[in-house]
Amino acid sequence: IYCYDLTSVTIPETVTNIGKNAFYSCNSLTQVNISDIASWSNISFGDALSNPLYYAKNLYLNGELVTDLIIPEGVRKINDFAFYNCTPLTSVIIPDGVTSIGNSAFEGCSALTKVRIPDNVTSIGNKTFYNCYSLKNVTIPDGVTSIGDMPFSGCSSLTSVIIPDSVTSVGIFNFNGCTSLTSIVIPDSVTSIPDAAFKNCTSLTSVTIPGGVTNICDEAFDECSSLRYVFFAGSSEDWDKIIKGVYNTKLYSVKIHYNATDHSHSVVKNLPSSEGMEGSIEDICPVCGFVNSSEILVYVNNYITAVDTKNVVIDASAATLTLDISASKDLSEAIVVMDGYTLKVIPNSDYGFLGTGSKVQIIDSTGNVVAEYTLVVRGDVNGDSVCDVLDCMLIELVQTHNTTLDGVYLAAGDLTENGEISIEDFSAVVNKALNKA
């Protein structure tokens, strides 16, 4: 405590307990040295400040910085605060013998991207993976019956979580701030959704709730701005009986799919049949009308192109393909060519960039080019694949008659689509360059 100048500490294998505040105000600590992961995992820490990692952040095993951690066989429990704030840690493999993971065991491990939780684990403590910003997905094994408070709060990169039916006890703020989480299935064993369980899950679009739930606590779905669909296994009468706490207003404005387990969703195709016509492909439920995804299909030269929400426009007569600057970073995501055709983008001859002036070829399964388009990226007036100050300067030169634009470059700068470059186009390009459009 108060060892302000302490920079390194070595913890021997014989240590089994470190009391509260043992390293309080040791602000200069940068290195913790150990010789055995098993003994370190079993140390009983009094609190976060009893673990030198609170300040040091860097754990060295026999002189090597620990980034990929393999906890050895024989360990039965990972104690509270064991790897608290170990920021270089990127992956953890926990052996099958471990049955419980303690409070804040991996809290603050901001670089941790993956962790294997073994099947024998029965409980996950409070704040176990709290603020593990880089953690992308988690599978909770079937043996887990208890999950503490805030175990995954602040895991902003978490996109998917599988919770087994064995879980019966769930703490508060479970996934608070998991801003990348898009959907969640709550297991049938849960009867109460705790306080702020999914608060600030701004990307959450759908949630599946079992019919046995009787209580949705305060703020459980507060600030879930993207929530659109709730799949509820019970009837509308059962839904009305659920006690819904305050700040769950989103639950009153979204589509509730009652008896959701009684039917499944299927893909419906409405294919365009001739040149210039449009169609659609939808993941749609014929029973409840739920649309999970939808794409516009365009028929061009005997093949079908699926166009996503980035507003790609194909003009077969002018042989151009136009898309917004926001889609230009990854054209393969902007346009999906179906039915055996592939997409090839050739850099433009002027700059070598994948911007305005590039060629987009549609290639069939035999390698033949069946169609070719010239790319127009709206806002990318000079063809360097970005909308920036150079495009603004070029628009200004056009207005002062020092230069001219034609063809695809004119189309890229003519954001008002009136066939010429005007002051309105200049303002629109400026806004795009400033990410305001």
C-alpha cells in the first residue's frame, strides 16, 4: 500500500491469499511476474486493489507477457479478480475441470476476443467479463444454472450469446451496453427478466421470450432503440399478465409474435422475369407476417442482381453502376450477384483506385464476362475512392470554369441530378466529405 515508486512485483507459488487494498496507490506498477498459472488462479484476492494487475495490467509468466492464456488441467475454480484488468489478454482456454468462474475474474480485459467456458462450469459470478470490449461471442454451457450481476455488461463487441435452458438464476444488468448484440433467445427456464438486463443494447432488433416469464423488471429493455420484434411463446392473454417494470416503453410499440414457437419462417422469392423489371427476396413468415430481411432484385442481361440497402443503381442502357460513397469501401457487400455469377471490380485507369471510373464485371461460372459497367461513386468526383477536400476543390474549379467534368465523373459530382454542376452540388459534396450526408 502507498508504494508509489513500485514498478514490478513477483508473486511466488506459495501465496494463497492477498488481503484487501494490498496494492492501494501503487500507481507506477507495470509488471506482475508469476511462475505458475494454476496457483495464480487459486489466489484468494480480498478485492480488486489486492490484485497488482489493477495497476500493472501486464502479467508475465516465466518472463513472457501473457496474451493467450491456457489455464492448466487440475484447476477447479478461477477465483474472484484472478485476471482483473489484464488488458493484453486476447484469448483464454479454461480446462474442463473448472466448475465456477469468480466475480470480476476477467473484468476489464479489454483485448479479450474469445473465451472457452467448459461444460462443467455451473456458475458465472458478478461482473465476470465486465467491460471486455473486444469479446465477440460467448456460448454458456448447458451445466450453468446461475449467472451473477453484470457478467457481460459493457461488452460492446458482443454479437451473439447462447444461454442454455439450465440457467434458472440471472442477475441484473446482464448485457447492459452490449451495443453490437442484435438478437437474444431467453431460455425457457427463466421466469423473470432482471433489471436493465438489455439496457443500452442499441443494435438489438429481436428477442425471444419464453411463455413462463411472469416479470420483466425495470429498464430491462430501456434504450433498445432498434428493437422491432418480440417473439413470445405464450398467448396474448399471457403477455398481458406479465408485470412490466418502468422504462420498458419499447415493448408497447414493437410487434409481438404470440405463440411464436408454433410456426417457423421461410424464404419467399419473387424473381423478376425480364429486362428492367424488379422483384424481391424476403425472409417472411406466412403466419404472422414477420419480415426478417428483404432485398430488391434487378434483372439485367439474363442474370439477377440483389441490391442491398445501400442504394445501388444499375443502368443497363448507359452501362453504369452507381452507388453512394458509404458503400464504396467494400463493393462486394454493396452488390451480391446471384445464380452462379460473380463480381469483379477493376481499378480505374487514371488513379488505380476502386472509385469512380472503375470497371465492374459480371462473370459467369465458366469465367466469361457477361456484362461490364463503369462505376459511379456519388461524391467521389476525382475517382480516388473517397469523398474529401479534393473533390470539393474540383467541384469549385468546375464552377469557376477552369475545368470540366463529363461522363461518370459528372454523374459522381451531380448529386442534385440535374445534369450539371451547381452550388448545390458543391454543398452536397462538402457535407459528404464532413460525413453529414
